[in-house]
Amino acid sequence: MQSPSPQAISIQLRLFLWIQLLFSIASSLSGLFVNVFLWKVNQDLLTIAYFNMTLSASIILMMFPAGWVARRFHSVWCLRIAMGMFSLFYYLIFSLQERSGDHIFILGILHGTAIAFFALASHVIAYDHSRSENRSRYFGWSSFVATLGNMLPPLLSGWIITQYHAIEGYRMIFLISLLLFACACLLSLFLLGRGQTITSSLLSVTKRGGQDWWNVQIANGVYGLHDGVMWFLLQLVAFWILKDELQMGIYNTAASVLSLFAAIYVGKKVNQQNRVRYFFMGAVGVGLGHAILSLNFDVAGFTIYAVLVTLFTHFYSIPYNSITFEVISRDPQSEERRVDYIVSREIPIGLGRLLSVAAFISLHKYFEDEAAVQITIGVLGLLYLGCWWLMAQIRPKELNPETKTGSAAI
């Protein structure tokens, strides 16, 4: 019988892709509008910033219990806990309604805990069921699934919110998301996982990873600086410019269609030899989009931004994840230390998020809302070039002859 291709996706990864699809649909139904909802009930940008600061801090702190669960049991339990926490988060918003703005710290802790457990679970599961030869292919499919799940739900959410009384519409989409998370949790019962049999620590993997791992960690911190503020700011910018949720949904659906084609293209083309070149193209494209939006804070500027970021996001995200996982796999004991590597990976991202939100809050004291937002967007867009430069220092390991394709990385 013919052996499977080294680049083939395993059955377990295919099952996980279905879980990711349900997660993506549930998140895009409600996640796009969480910060908009908090803005509508509170009308205070700083309140939303504090919500996201609490969320970022919770991600860092909850990585440690998530790591303990993954070591003691297995990563699939982290996935189930994450789905439960997401469900509880949306249930609380569903119940609190207009009073949600008075409970931002509780909501931030719940959402941050859910994200921490899901992030650790998704990375460990992907690492366990993939290899260096097929990781770029898997991350291509993962990007495709995430984009597919983001296409129609925001449009449906926007239509529901605008057709019904605003708060009632939000209640409806939060309830649908809750049910989808429950379905994803049930599907996870068929997903296999394993614990960690040796004692390890974050300090030990930092030493074992060498200079390449330091480059990855610094790049993660730089990425976190961008992610912390842009995570919530772009949702509000879209609402301010487009004026209502239905227009946001239309834009998001159109962007997802473009992103779908980009994910297919990059997933097929990127490999270990050319991935740094694709990373550079993505960093330039996304940075240019940020610059245009910061200088043109209107529908035209937002449209150009959306097109550029949508097309070029996959150019950096797929190589970024592939390089990170390859560096982890170079440790001879990476199979047994993988949980600690993933926890270690998330800490600088979380610290970067915290620092960026704190800087934005400080900046807000000296500028009006719009000026502070424009300056922040313009500056943060440059950070992807920093990530590219750091990751470009990491050279791919020697490939097997049958998996060598493409030209050398720049």
C-alpha cells in the first residue's frame, strides 16, 4: 500500500479543523461586535481599553493553569475548558445586557481565561499532529477554515442587530454563539491528546531553545504590542466610520472572500525555503494598510486598509507559525517539553498586549479620541517589519530531498 505523502494532513488534524470552523463561526458571530456592544452601552473608550487590559493580563496569568492541565491530563481538556469559558462569557453578556459595562473586569477575566486555554490547546494539538514537512500546509488550511468561518456570520449578525431592537439583536447572536461553542466541545470528545511525562520549566525551555528561540520570543513580544490595541481598536474604528453593524458585516464578508483566496494561494505556495520572503511581503502590505488608514480616517481609507490587510495577513501569519513550530521541534526533547514551549511563547505576546494597551491609555490623556487612534494605528503598523527582521535570522533546517521545493529565503 502506498505510504501517505509527508505533507498529508492527519485525520486528527482534519477533525480539529472542523472544531476550528465551529469556533470561528461562533467567534465571528459575536466577537466582532463585543467591543462595539460595550461602546454602545457605555460610550467610553477608556472603559473598553481597561476591559482589554484585564483580558490581556488574564491571558498571561491563565497560561500557567492551562499548562498544568495540559501536562497533567492533555491539551484536549484545555480545549473543552476554553469552550466552556467562552460559553459562560457570552451567557453573562446575554444576561447582563446594558449592565455589561459595569462588569468589565469580570468579563475581561472570563474572556482572557477562555483565550488562554484555547490558544494553548490549539497550538499543542497542532504541534502533536503535524510535522515540519506539513506544518505550512496545515496552517494554510487553518487560515482557510478561519476565513471561511468569518465570511457570512458577521453579515448575519449585522442584519440581526439592525432588524431587531439593538440589545435584543445582540442577545440573539450571543445565544447562537453559546450553542456553537457547546457543539465544538462535544466534537472534541473524538479528539485525541496526551499529557507530558517529564518535569520541565519555562526557564529550561528558554535555555534549550538557543538564539533562535530568543528571536521568536522577541518577535512574539513585538507582535503582542500590535495585537493588544488593534484587537479592539479596529472594531470601534469600523463602527465609527461605517456607522452601523450591518455595514460592518458587509465589509467583513467582502474582506473574508478576498482573504479566502489569499489563504488558498499562500497555503499552496509557502514552504520552508521561501517563507521569509512571504513574511516580508505580508509585513510590508499590512504596514502600508495601517499607514493609509491613519492618514485617511474615512470610508475610502478604511476600504483600502481592509483590502491590503485582508490580502497580506496570511503572507506573514502562515510563515510566522511555521517558523515558530520548527524552532520548537529542533529541541531533541521537544515532544515532552512542547507544553512549556507553548506557554513560554504566549507570555511575551501577553506582555506586549498589556504594554500597548497601557501606552494607549496614556496617549489618550493627551489627545482626543480620533487623534489618539490615528497615531496609534500608524505607529503599530510598522511593528510587523520588526517581526519579519527577527524571524528572518532563523534559517530553515536541512530538508529531506523529497520535500525540498521553492527557492532560497531572502
